Amino acid sequence: MRATAQTEECTKVMILLSRAAGPMTAIQIAERLGLGGSHETKRRQVRAIIKQLREEGEWIVSTNWDGYWLTEDAAVWRKFLEQEKIEAKQLIGEVQRRQKMITDRFGQGYLFSPGGKSTGIG
């Protein structure tokens, strides 16, 4: 039952974006779809719909400040995808730094201060 609702929502989002004069925020889309819940819940629901549409091949571009819009311009789509790659790499870097912090906290790295001098532990 939810898959059918998701499909209907996807169709409605495509209609909204194709008729929009410019970018639409997630909240604007959620309100037009009649989605319920908190502000953040609405945004998550719209992100899930947009994700599904992108996986189906729709060129939906977004920015944090403008919102979502459809493009048929391959250069705009490529630029968007390149930015997505950069953000993914940044996220991976953050995760790797956090994982290293675990080692530094519980492993060998914890025995030394940031300046490389012994802390006197152990």
C-alpha cells in the first residue's frame, strides 16, 4: 500500500516541479502534497520522494538555499552530480576522522599528547 502512495506522491512532485516558475523548497512541496508531521518530518518525506525520482532517472537539482527544480540541461545536471560527489567525499573524511578519534582515545594514540610528548600514562 505504501509503494502505491509513494508512486502517487512521485507523480505529484513531478507535476509540481514541471509547472513551477522556479525552485521549490521541501516545505513548499510537502504542503502542496498535504504531507503531515513536523517541519523536519515533512522535509524527510520530500527528500525520500526526490531520492526515488532521481534513482528513476529524473534530473532534479537542488541547493540548500533555493530548493528543488527540474533541469534538462546536461551541464547543470553534471555540475550538481559533481557537487554531490564532493559532499560525499567530505562526509567520508569526517567519518574517518571520527574513527581515528576512537583509536586515539582508546588505543596507542591516547598515550601521547597532541604535541607528541608522553602524558605519563602507562
